[in-house]
Amino acid sequence: MFPFKARDKNERPIFLHLATTLGLRKGFWHVVEDFKKTNIDAELWCVGRIQRENFWIDYMNAQTDPRIKMIGWVDCDTPEY
């Protein structure tokens, strides 16, 4: 349905943490904290509806690793998905 573009081998790899709701129950905090401990040249994108939104946005704003992005909810019928 959507055009697929293969990643250029010179681009940074992107790891996805996909969850229906981001939160402790889904391991969001653990994934982010473990990723911050690595030295790999890659990005981590966290995708999912944000439960207790203010708490997680404050948490993400407090962390300084530019490799980590919190995307939030993405509808499955969009090109972004």
C-alpha cells in the first residue's frame, strides 16, 4: 500500500519499541534505560499511545540522549506507520 524505501547502508540503524501503550507494563522505561547504556550509533524510536502522558513527557525531556525519540501514537493507515 505504501512505497518501501530500503535503508541506505550508511544511515544509522533505527530500533523500534512498539507498544499499544507506552509505560512500565510495556517495558518502555527499561528499553530506554538499557539503550542509553549502549555506545552504538543507532536511534531508538518509541511508538505507542502514552499513558500517564505528563509523567513520560517529563521523563523524556529530562533525558539528554538525542538518539532516543518518543513518537507517541501512530495510526496504522498512515505513511508514517
